[in-house]
Amino acid sequence: MKFFIDTANLAHIEEANDLGILDGVTTNPSLMAKEGIKGEANILKHYADICALVDGDVSAEVLSTDYVSMVEEGKKLAAIHKNIVVKIPMIKDGIKAIKWFTDNGIRTNCTLVFSAGQAILAAKAGAAYVSPFIGRIDDSSWDGIALIEQLAHIFSVQGFNTEILAASIRNPLHIVRSAEAGAHICTCPLDSILGLLKHPLTDIGLAKFLEDAKKM
Ligand code: E4P
């Protein structure tokens, strides 16, 4: 399974990248706004800065919701760097736009996916990635991991090339369960990635080894 970091924060991206396990980055308008990125020129520059930091796919989301504008906006985003993947919302015009980008050699990430039907449509249109929002599904007392399992089954049976990108990750257990369920990629906040490191027995064991090492 590949690891993406889900942030527009350059320090977090650098820290995850320094671990040597980072395969890419996802952003969304909320994450960009959180970093105070405003105006078209600054937005494009921020994506270029992220691409300069990480050798992997960087999802950049369109802000428009009609087919023609999404195509125009996506073309500009894709022109920033070869690793940019245009992120398109799961709406009717979005599916048309994904098909246009597929036909024109531009990779897409279909976002805001909450059902198998939506994921099948995105895959049919040729999306490189489909992003089911695990945490938001769990927040509404449905089962996000069950959706990953269902998508892994459908995509395998149907031979879809689209990769399942588990998004809206809230904790390290979401990462483990997504891996188990067959997600190809997990996009996670830095805290959830670092949370994978934690086990009290590791800390206790290391303290004991270091203490005993003094007697060697
Ligand atoms: C990433 O592609 C998604 O936009 C992101 O994971 C959504 O996360 P959230 O539900 O925590 O906002």
C-alpha cells in the first residue's frame, strides 16, 4: 500500500517525506485555506512548492463545478508539474470532466466518494484514483472500512485499473484497517502516520535494552 500525506502544510509534508515512506500528497480547498493560501497565483505556486518537495503524485482540486470550467481549471493545474493529479468532485459534470481528462492523458482523483455506485462511475470514466471518505462515513455511523472492502472486491472482479485511495483518515487504526481491506493508497494526516510508530511495549523494551547495554 502506498502512503500519501493529506495536507497542504509544507512542514508536515517535509517531515513525512524525511521518513522515506511518502509516495504522494493530497490536498483539498479546506486544507489549502487552513494554510492561508489565497488567490490563483499563490495557489498554483503552492502546488509547485509541494511538487518540488515530494517525488510522487500531488492531488490538486478544481474549485469549479461545471464541466467546461473544470476542464479549463484542470488543464492549468496539470500544467504545473507532471506529478499533478487533477482532483474532481463526484458530481455529474465531474464524471464528464474525468472522461475528458482520461481521453487527453491527464490523470484524475475522483473525490467525495461515499458509495460503491459513485466509485464504479468514476472508474468507468477512467479516474486514476477514487477517494472514499472513510472518516466522514464513520462520522455518520456508517462503515467506512466496509466500503473499502466492497470497492476492493468490485475493482478486482471487474479488472478496473482505478486505484482505491482511502481518504478522510482519522487515526492509525483507519490506516491498518484500510490496508487490510485492500486500499491501494491511504492518505493520512501526519499525526495518523506517526501514530503507527507508537507501542508502549516498544518504549519499555528499548529503555530496558539501553539500561542493560550499560552492563555490557
Ligand atoms: C483527501 O483527499 C480528502 O479531501 C480528505 O482526506 C478529507 O478529509 P476530512 O474528512 O478529514 O476533511
